[in-house]
Amino acid sequence: MRIFVAAVGTETDSFSPIPTGLQSFREYLWFEPGTHPAEARFFTGPLVAARERARGEGHELVEGLSAFAAPAGVTSAAAWRELRGRVLAELEAALPVDVVLLSLHGAMIAENELDCEGDLLEAVRARVGAQTVVGAELDPHCHLGERMLQNADLLVLYKEYPHTDTLERARELVDLALRAARGEIRPVMAAADCRMIALFHTPREPVRGFVDRMRALEGRDGILSVSLAHGFPWGDVPEMGAKVLVVADGDRQRAQALAHELARAVRSMRGNTTEPVLGLDEGLDRALAAPRGPVVLADTADNAGGGAPSDSTFVLARLLERRVERACLGPLWDPVAVRFCHLAGPGARLSLRIGGKVGPISGPPLDVEAEVLSVAEGARQRFGGGWTQLGDVAAIRVGGVEVLLNATRTQAFDPALFTDHGIDLADKKLVVVKSMQHFHAGFAPIAREILWVNGPGALSQDFARLPYRRVPRPIWPLDPPELAFADAIGDPLR
Ligand SMILES: [Zn+2]
């Protein structure tokens, strides 16, 4: 078999003020063809999985570009033209191929394209023809659109949120694609629209049970793969919302029937798919009243992983106002403050302005007296079977709070975010992480308790108040269930 593999994507927050340009890809994840290291990065599972199979079975693998940008605002038209053009030119040079494998996100929006993945898959299909197997791995926070379904043979989504299973799903995708190319299976896909906007925390019930049910359905009775597209609520596109995807072996009706059945089950979980989200002071009151620490408190509204700035000061300001001791917070994105700390060096005390630089959604900057605890260049965190960058970092102490400042915008994934830089978590009462849910995999083992707060910030979970312009109505929770589910197939109001 001759296989082409590439990775391109980002998660676009339509409401984020941070532009996404070509440089955003170059500085976050960028490997020219053939230069990807042996170990998988977050988002490059298909390449690593394809290498494993190519080595083991003697396939010919042609590697294209791997490029991902940290979630932020809309991607520039020039950047999309460049990325799309690069991958397609690499594919054309590789033709003929038996299999095309892409690592995509599924929620990338460019100035000139609302559905980047649908656009790319359509262009790929136009170049390879109907006989080549085209497969892609997607993030469940994708907008599962018709153009993607029409032009791919196989779409496999991560099942877990936190996304701890990216490499596992990539191996499944590669396996199904190779079997399809050998003619052993004939994948057909069908999706069902749940007509709802929601987040889904997979470690907790009832979502845990739903994920286990999806897995149990696979590999039997002609069902090859089952995925739940959670949707990405901060992407303002016509295809936004939760959807179920089923891949069956040759039987599209069977795939469609199962997708509708599972969509009914998803609708029945509505309002119960995440941990309770508290207000900022409510969360702090509960955390500080806990008999023992550390209590991990997630500042979900400033999650860089959803396109938020990660430089908001609302939580830190309240910690300082309330004179909270034995607390830490991170990562707070502030390249200027990191630079000043590197210049001053460990042990220095200096007046520092931190955070609040992106705009009003980040709150005002804080002017503090800081002690520099440590500095490091090119730091990183482990996540999802790979590494993600933190950039240059500085750990500082401000009052009773130790803060991890970083220069490459990203969310909290792993306790090493703090402990690698001299911030001890064992003696902390409170650990504040800027993250929506991905922190859970790494921090749950060290947390006495975990609390989710939705304080002020960019990623409001009050979806009814987001200024959508393109999301078709009715949809829950913007509209009541009897309207949102009225056209859904089967038992609509369950
Ligand atoms: Zn995601």
C-alpha cells in the first residue's frame, strides 16, 4: 500500500479576539514532511500510527506537513490558502496513493472558509478519485458537516474528554483504512443531529456509560466505529452542535438507524453532561472551607484550549483580595512578564504588571510585587500520549499565591506545569488551573476535590447569551426541547 499522511488544523473560537495567522501554526506545532519526531504530539496520532503499520507491514508512507495552531480566533485567509495549498501540493506529488490519512480538528474556520475540513476533504477527494480510501481523525469538538461526510470514507473521533485516547483512535483509523483499501471492509457513514449545544465530561456518568456503550457496539454486527461529535459551542457555523456518527460495513441504513438511536440517548442526557459549574466566589468559598487540600479549581472561562486568552486576572485578583495563602495558579499567559522575570533572574523581587493584556474579557492587568522563584526556557507538558509546549516560563510568588507565567499560550494539562518549576502542590490548599476539562486527566490523581468555576471571561457556558449569527434554530438550550427536537427522528422529547 502507498499511504499519504498529513495533519492540519486548529479549533476556532468565533468570539475570540486573538487572530490566527500562519505564525500561530509555526510556533505551536509545525513539522515539515519527514521531520516529525518518533513520539506522537497531541494531534499527530495518525502519522505515528501510520509509521507503526508501515514499518511492520512494509507499506510505503509519504509524509506531508504537520501543522496545528493553538485554539484562538478566525484563521486568516492567507494562512488557510498556504496550509491548504501545501497539503494538496504534497498529495499531488505523492499520487497515486491507496490511502490518505489526515489529522484534522473539525472546528477550523478561516476568513474565507467556514468549513476548512470539509473544504480540504473535498479537494483531496477531487485529486485522488473515488477508489482511494480517505480517512481522518477528528477532535470531538468538531462541527461534523455534510461536506466532511460526503468526501471521506472514514472519520474517527476521539471518544474521551479529556482527550486521552488520541493515539488509540488514530490506530483504529489506520487499521480501518488499511482494511478498506484491501477490500476487506466497505465503510459507509451516517450521522444523526442531536439538535443540542452542550459540553460532555466523559469521566462522569451518564456520559461515561454512553462512551462505554459506543465502544461496546464497535467490532460486531457490522458496526466498525461509533463516535459522538460534542460540537464546539464557541464556533458560530451552521453545522455547530452535537451529532452521532456511525461507520458500518456496507449497510448505510443500519448505520443511520443506530445513529438516530444513539442521538436519542444523547438528548436524554441533556443538562446532565458536565460537572456542576460554580460562580467564582462560590467556588472559592467551597475550596477554602475544605478540610484538606489540594482542592483543584478550574478557571474554565479562561481556557486557552477553547480560544480564551489565558491571561485573565479575575481569579488571581480575588485570591489576592481575599488574602488566600498556600495557593497556586497557572498557566497565566504573559510573554512580557516572563521576559522581565528572565532578565531579573531567580530570587529577584520586582514590581511586575501581569495579565489582562488581551482585552476587557481578561479583566484589568494586576500591578504586583513579585518574587521570582524560577525561570526556564522551552518548557513543556505531557498530554494525550504526547507533548505540548509551554514556551519560556517563570514561577513567581505574589502574596500567598505562586503563579506560573508562560510565553506560549496553552492550557493546564499536567501537574508538572507547576512541579517542574519549583511549585510544590503537596502543601497547597488551592490549585487553580486555567482549563475547561483537559486538566482532569493529570490533576485528578493529586486532587482531594475538583471544582469547576465559570467566572467572568471569554468562554461563557451560558450558551443562550452567545451572539450566534449562523447557528440554525431551533436548538437546545437556546430553544425549548419541544421545539429543538420536534423534527428529530424517533422519540423526540426523551
Ligand atoms: Zn477537543
